[in-house]
Amino acid sequence: MSTEAEKIIEDSFKKLIKTYNPQPVVMDHGKGCYAWDTDGKKYLDCAAGIAVASLGHAHPVMLETLQTQAARLMAVQASYATKEKLEAADLIVETSCMDLVYFSNSGTESVEASLKCARKWAYDEKGPHCNEIIAFHQSFHGRTYGSASVTEKRNSQAFFEPYLPGVHFATFNDIDSVKALVSDKTAAIIIEPVQGEGGLSPADGAFLKELRALCDEQNIALIFDEVQAGFGRLGTLHAYEAFGVEPDIAAWAKGMGAGFPVGAMGAKERFGKVLVPGTHGTTYGGNPLACAVAAAVMKEMMKEGFLEHVNAMSERFFSGLEAIKRSSNKITAIKGKGLMIGVDTAFDIKDLLSGLQKNGLMATQAGKGTLRITPPLIISESEVDEALAIIEKTLGEL
């Protein structure tokens, strides 16, 4: 590392609140599926900002949209309609099972809106006693108070108590554990179709169908947190489509903006209509710039062959990882779905990530020790092969 890079890192963390341990490099710029640090080293970016840069870096559609819209109108109060907000909402409604849309700026905001929507619906529909939420062990839904309250990590972070009361945790993929928690106080069940921070564990399709049936039978709102798994990541535009189960409410962000901060909550009409003026709102959510970007990203993902490409690259990744598992005997499990891939190995995850970075691959950690691979959705066959070669080489060096 150069002296300049060391100084940037050192000076940054003199002034920044240290909510993350600093990486030993300073990132400078990116193009496509690659990023470069300030020392000029090139990396294949299989982190993509944790499933954020869905179209890679400096995508021409993104650059054109940002430049054109920023020159026209960037911000206006949420009470004003704009063509950009209408187009983005139209695209979401037309491509999903949802009837109504609320725009936010991030995943945790989308989850907060989803929880408030579900509890307001339950209050109106079933009475003030109905305010409890069922979530799942190893879940992650965000870091603001509502979303943190339905994240199991609350149990190890007592210093933030009191959390939202009335939250219960079931076992992922175990319908009996859910049924044991359901009562007349249950307003909603929230689940990630693929658990992100929980180690890239996909929900079982049969389990989600049973969950849907249970919610229908008990008149409970079913919320899908698609923040990480949505917008093309699983090879379908919306994550629920990969499982054939429709939620009542969905939370989106990350890949929706391909690097630009934007999120949304989608809701079926009987749920979404309960949020009326004064019940919820946002300053930046739905701004013209963010909505123009979201619409541009969706249109790019809806182009012929885009999602087919995601599925093909997913198959190539999983097949390659299985081959490495057989030949190296150093991979213990391969998990995930689409281009949201988890790899468990016999090695300490910190050592593995450091080795991958040294060899020119960016990735992230999920859960206690899972290697998370979430590349841009535009990754090519040769880039998948390059990533697999770096992973194999790094495992061989550990």
C-alpha cells in the first residue's frame, strides 16, 4: 500500500465514526465489473457494494440518466407529482403483483414503511391488540429501530434496548415453528426469500407456499424483504417470482438503483391504502433523480435476454464452484440462488477475503463465516471464469 493510501485511511478514521473496520485499500474508480484502487490495482468486483451495483460501474445508461435528470430537476417535495415518479411507479406495478408504491431512499426505510403499513392495516382490520410481528432466526432487515427489532441480532445488542415489542422469531424453513407463534395478535410475518446476512440461505419453495396459506387462513400480512434478493438478483425481476409465491407487501432497494440510493415499498391495495396523509412520509424518497434512475434500471433489466443472462451466469458460477469443491476438498457448502451466492470453506473468512483481495477479487462476508459473491448482473462468462480461477487459486494458497 502506498503512503498516500495509508494516510487517506488513517485520516478518514480520525474523522469518521468507526462503524466498520477499514479495508486495507482505498477505492478510486470503476468500469463495468472492475474497480481500481488509488495505487492502480485492478479488482474483479464480486461484491458490487453488497448486491448494489447491479449494472456494474459507470454504466452508460446510468451516466446518461444521472446527467440528464440532474440538469432538469433533482428535488421537490413528495406531495408533488412528477413524470419520473409516475414512470417508476408504473414500471413497478406493471411488472409485479403490487398495486401501490411508496418510494424511500434505502432498504431499512423500505422495511420500516412495510412494518408500519402492516401494523396500520392490522389495527384497522383486526383492532389495536393486533400488533405483533413474526420474523426469523438469522434474519437481517436493517439498522433503524423497527427493522433492527425484527432482526435477530437484537438479542446480542442489548445496549440498544428497548426494541419494538411484540416481535417473535421462528425457525427459517420450518412452518411448525411459525404456527406455534401465531395468535390473534399477529399482524404480519416478515421474511427474506434468501437470507443475506444469515449466510445466503434460500427459502424452500414449499415452505413459502405453506407460509402464504397460513397468512391467508389467519388474515396476516405477508412481507417479503427483497432488499438484497430483488431486482434481477435471483434471475427474476422480483425475488418472489423465483418461488411462485406472492407477498402482500415487499421492501426493495440495493440493486433497484444500481448504485444510486433509492428504495421502495410495494403493497397490494387493501394493505397500501391504509397509509393516508399524516401516517407516513419522506423528504427525499421519490425525488425525480432517484426515480429517473430506478426507471432506467428497470427498463435495462426488462430488455430481452437480460434475466436469461443472469440465470446463465448463475449456472456457470454454481457449476464452477461445485467443480472446485470436488477437486480441492476445501469448500464445505455452496448456497444461494441466482447471483446471490454463498460459499462455506474450511478457512477463517477474514483470511479468505484478504487472500481474494490480494489476488484481485472483491467479495464480502455473510453471517459468521460465509463468503458472499454478489457480482454485477452484467458479469460475462470470461469474468465468471476469472472469478472462479481466483477463488481456486486463493483456496490453494491458504
